[in-house]
Amino acid sequence: MQASGILLLVGILIPVGDHEPLFANAPRSFAIFWIVILFTILWIVVLVAADAAATFAHGRATVARIRRKRESLENRLKLHRAGPNGQE
């Protein structure tokens, strides 16, 4: 959600920065404006990397949980197939 809002902001600010009369007599303001835009884009990249890492970790945990459940069910199936005497 945060990345979406920031992307919207960057999408609005880029055309504003291209508006030449706005910064015609203020080169320092122009430079600061674009530095802020670039740092904002860098922040989006950081958010994307953090989201990818969280997704990867969640996926690994989910797969591990599913494998444990599968092993448990396979063991129960073996016991069920063995019958009351414990023989296959």
C-alpha cells in the first residue's frame, strides 16, 4: 500500500519537475527537487526488496509446514495399512 501511494506521488511529481517555468530561475530548487524524487524512487526499490524477502520467507515456511503435514499423514496411512497386528 505504501509503495502504491509513493508511486502515485512520483508519477505526479515527474511531470511537475519537467515544467520548465517552475524552476527557470531556481537551479538549486530544481536540483533538490530531483534529488528528492530519486531518493523516493530508491525508497520504492527498498520496499520492493523487503517485500520480496518477506514473500520468500513466508513461502519457505509454508512449504515446510506442508511437508511436515504430508509426512504426518503418510505415517498415519502406513499405520492404517499395517492393520491391527502392525504388519503390512
